[in-house]
Amino acid sequence: MITVQFKLTPTIEQAQKLSSSSVEYIRCVNNIVRSIVSAEEPIKPTSATVQAILPSAVKNEAIRAAKSVVAKFKKGKCDSLPILKKPVITWNNQNFKIEKDKISFPLLIDGKSKRIQVSCVLTDYQRERLNAKHGTLRITLKNGKWIAQVAVEPQTNEPPQSGVMGVDLGLKNPAVAVTDTGTTRFFGNGRMNKYMKRQFRSRRKKLSVSKNQKAIDKLGNKEQRWMKDQDHKISREIVNFAKDNGVSEIRLEQLQNIRNTARTSRKNEKNLHAWSFYRLAMFILYKAALVGISVEFVNPAYTSQKCPVCEKMNHAKDRKYKCLCGFVSHRDRVGAINIISAPVVSDKRKLA
């Protein structure tokens, strides 16, 4: 499933109802979590037993959300019992409908479950993505704007050819792709990325002197949106490049410990730990699925050192890789070439 996100433009009355309902939904989830954890014997909450000012369909979603929180807590994924705070509300795919520029879903109004129609802003790209099997609808408030997030099942197409492409992720060169025929392309601008992050860091430092936490948080959100936009653009270009070159499989290095294998210097350390390699890889994964291209993750061991011709180990000097056999290339291109033939990771639970 992929998520299609779009803006809602509710009336003042609808916005007030969404606000109160989303707060009630989070209160409901937290209450269910506490009741399950504190119960001496296993309990099975239902929409009839859960007390909340919400339609039954929404109560059922709150129960599912609460069970998910409890499961993560019991598996040790959380140090303490999570308490949800951000207002949000969800519906399953049977309880909402999108028609033209309207989305309808039930809310509790005057004690009765009634469907309301809320206007939404959709681009042609979003409409195309929404023309698929729907999953869960999630509505939340972000920076004062109501945002809808709909999970959809991507419609895949069979690729016309069967080539393989390796992609090496990094900082100076965000991504380098090489097909099995040797066609190469560099994606993104590492220098620009580092410059922008330095600018954001400098502005946060100045704001911290005045202790303006609200402005710091706003700037942090702006930086994250900018980084996410860069990852969207790069991933789209990579998938388009693969499609244009008859690639049916993209190979990426295993995400676990990528920060240990990424080549960097002390001055780049802050950028390394702030950049989301995982997000870029996930964007490539779901965009590739939309056009019928599979994605595999491989063990990145020695991909930057092994010569693709004679397989001898060498260390690149700056950005130039040179082997005694005569092979010379850019070090990131060498990594991408070796990723094509590197062993595939069998346990995909270890990708992140």
C-alpha cells in the first residue's frame, strides 16, 4: 500500500467537528490502551463497550489502533506505555467515499452517525493514484491545515524488459545508478543539500539564542518538508531512468548500518546522521512498484572497494577509483556496479 495525501477545505462548522472528533478519537485510543494493559485478565473491547462520542465505525478503528499500540509495547518496541497526543481520526475503506472534489465520511452529530461531505484539493497526479483500491482514511491537522491521507493499493504494470540496475546512495552524490549494460546517471546535488542544511542549522542556532521554540519548531518542519521533497524528486528520476532503460529490477544496498558504510568525513558527520536514506529507499520502492519494477536489497560489504573487472580490493582516492588491472571510474559508480551482483538480503525484516 502507498499513501496519497491531499488538503481538505472544510467549512468552519466542519473544521470544529473534525477538531473535537479527532481529540475524542485519541482520548478513546489512550483509554482502550490503558484498560487492556491494566486488566488482570484479557479483555476484548467492542464498539458497544467502548464509551466515546464517535460513530461505531470510528470506534472500531480506535480499537484496532489501541491493539497495535499495546502489541508494540509488549514486544518491547517502546520503553514506556505510549500515550498518543496528536489529534487524528481514521476510517476504514467501507466508511468513506471520494467523488470529484468531495470526500464523505461519518461523524457523530447530535448523537447520531451522519455522513458529511468535505471539499478537497486534488491534483491530476493525486486523482490518478486514488483511482485504485482504497485502504484506511486518516485525517489530521498539520500546521493549521486539515490533511487527508488515504492508503491505496498500487496498480502495477508488467515491465517490457528484464534489465537490472544498481543504485548507490550517499551524501556528495545522493544517488548513482548503473544498469547492467553500463548506462550511468548521477542524481541529486549533494553540495546544494549540504548548503541548505547549513543554512537551516545556522538559522536554528540564532533562534535558540532568543529561545523562540515555536519558530525553531516551524523551521524544523520546513527543513523536513524540503528534505522530503528532494527525496521525492530523486526517487522519481531514478524510477523513470530505470523505466527508460528497460530495467525490471532495482537493487539497493541493505539499509541496516548504511550510516556505517556511507563514505563521509568528520565535517559531513552532522549531515550523514540527519539525512534519511531509509525514506529515499522507501520512495524508490513504492514508485517502482507503481510501474511494475521490483526492488531488492543487497549486502553492501566491499561494494566500494572491489574492482568490477578483476575483483581485487582497492581504496579510492578522493572520488577516483583506480585498480592495477587498469580499471578506472568514479568511486560511487563502482559501488553501484558491484551492487548489481552483490548477494540479496534474504531477511527483509532487517532492512531498516
